[in-house]
Amino acid sequence: MSSLWNSIRNISPKIKSVKIPVRHLNLLEYQSKKLLRNCGVAVQDFCLIDDHNTQEFDKFNAKEYVVKAQILAGGRGKGHFNNGFQGGVKLTTDRPTVLEYVNKMLGYNLITKQTPKQGIKVRTIMIAESVNIVKETYICILMDRLYNGPVIVASPAGGMDIEAVAEKTPHLIKKVPIDIFDGVSDKTAMEIAEFLEFKGNLKNKAAEQIKHLWEMFLKVDATQLEINPLAETDDGKVIAVDAKVNFDDNASFRQKSVFGLEDHSESDPREVEAAKYNLNYIGMTGNIGCLVNGAGLAMATMDLIKLHGGDPANFLDVGGGVQENQVRAAFNILTSDPKVKAILVNVFGGIVNCATIAKGIVAASEGLKLPLIVRLEGTNVVEAKKIIKESNRNITSVDDFESAAKAVVASVQ
């Protein structure tokens, strides 16, 4: 996946409307904290309110409450809602005030620097026990290509941008490569806790938390487990206050319970549907649907459409091992966009068998009223063209790339 998105990021400046999605599993804050808690990592006590269901809160008590809107975006505390309410993170010692905050957050769109202009609808509120932090540290376990395996990155300067810490005060960053088979030893955990400047018994508690974090990293097939901050509280606890977890997409088959937590409510439904068929889809603002194989060919296809005065409606890459059912799914996704006025299929058959693509196109184009321009080249292309010709479908078959781009642009003008 990384090569695909890197290619998209290097797209020609002619294409201005690409929205870059992150195709990795993202969890809401409360979901990450549940995983942490289940793996023995100390977190704040919390409960949830959704759809104004307060059953969990009815049993929850704390001296001070933190009310936090749950969306997949940062900057919640400084955000505002579309009903005028300010702030997606609130503190109070008063239980009735908690419910007042909930009523002003739940069901409304929270707008932050990281959300779309219209914001994101809040469907869940986390009510957490407020803690008094006396010390903030940073710890992260991640897979690092440089070390060919997992690395622990630690800093006593927690609660702030770790990139800024690394740039301005590199001596406050410690990197410890971890042998995947040996894991984190007691000695290593204590050395890291000491570097984080935990003292006395707190050093033992911090080392214990570091070992639990490693256990979780392995258990859930994480590629990154970042705690910022790992905090010391005024009552002598060491807890993970905030967490970011990234997971190995290739491990989804054995992490079904984790990947089952994914909230699709904030995603483009077409991207969600494409992912079900192992297709890569990115919606754009134009009116020409593009079905291609390979990120490089996708870039060239969109560039050539723009060059001839057209505007791509999407990026849809069917990949190298595409089957007929995936082609049909791709057509369904393209035609579900009301902006799409024509479709260009541009496939170079290397690993892909052009005949397979052709059969999928014929099956998917039954009843299609949009102009459909198809350019196939490569493996089994003669058979593919025969399939299309004999289908009697309303398909324009074009032999060369530029002619295909010109034809699809002309069809919408």
C-alpha cells in the first residue's frame, strides 16, 4: 500500500483535487484505551454515552470528570460544534453538568483543524476520570525499516510534539531496538524507565507498563503503539493518558475482533466498499470515472485526461490479481457517483489477464447508459478485444492510450 500512496502524493500538479485517505485501521480513543486496559496497561477509568444512553454513566463516579467527544481527528479541545458549542473536551466536577455537555455534543458535528469544513458527527462521548498529572513522558513502539524490526522510542519530554523534541533537543530521545524473539527484558524496561526520569517505586511501575505495552504490541499485531503522555499522577500512578495505535493490515485475518472495531461512519462509503474487494479508490471532483491497474498508470491516465481538457472523478486501481467479480464491483462503485458522466478503462496486462478484465467489463456494462471507453494492452489482449467485440455492448474499444483519453473527454463535452 505504501508505494501506492507515495505515487499518489507525487501526482502531477495538474491534478488538484485528490483527497489522500489513510487506508490503515484507525480507532477512536475509547477503543484504543479498551485495548490497552485489556492488555494490562494502566489507563484512566472511563465510561461511554451514545444515543443518550446513560446506563454506564449512572454507575460511574469520579471526583472530576473529563467529557470527550469521540471522532477520528485531533484538536478536539479547541474545536467547535455546528450548534455553536465550543470545545469537544470539557472538565467538570458536577454530574448534571456532564449531561449538559453531552447534550450539546452528541449528535452534532465537531469542527477542528483536522476535520472537513462541515466537521464530523459525534456519535459517542467518553466520560473519563480526571487525573492530576505531575510528569509527562513519551514512549512509542514501532516497526522501523532502519533496524529491520521493532524499536522503542522514549523521551522524558512527553505531552508535546515528539518531532520538535527530536529536532531541538535530540539528547532527550532514546531509541532501543528490540529483538522480536527476546522481547523487552526487565533490564531493558528499567533502563528505559530510568531514562524517562521515573524515580524510586515509580520506576518499577513505569518498567511494568513498558513491558505491558510490548505485550500489547505483539498481541494485536501493531505496527505502532504511541503513548503521549505516559504520565505520573499526583497519587503515585503511572498511566497511559493518550494513545495512538496502528495495525498491520496483513494481520486482519487473525485480528478479526480488532478490525471489527473499525468505525466506517466517517469514511466515504465508496472507499469502504472498494476495500471489501481489495480495490483502491479515491474520490475526486471531476466527471470521468477511471478504472486502471497500477498507481503509475493511474497517474498517467489522470494526467492525460487533464491534458485534453477533462476532469477525473476518481482514482480506482484494481491491482495486479484482479478477478471478474472485482471488475463488476469497480463498475458499481464508479456508477454510484452521480457526477460520473463517462468511464475510461485503461489496463495494461502484465500480471493481469486482459481477457479476465474484458469478461468483467462485459458483465458489468449490461444496461450501462454512460459512455464507456476501453483501452486494453498486454497479456491475452487479442482474446480480450474479441470478447468485447462479440458482446454487442455499447463499448468503444480504443487501441492507444492518448486516443482513449481524447475519446472519453469528447464523450462528456
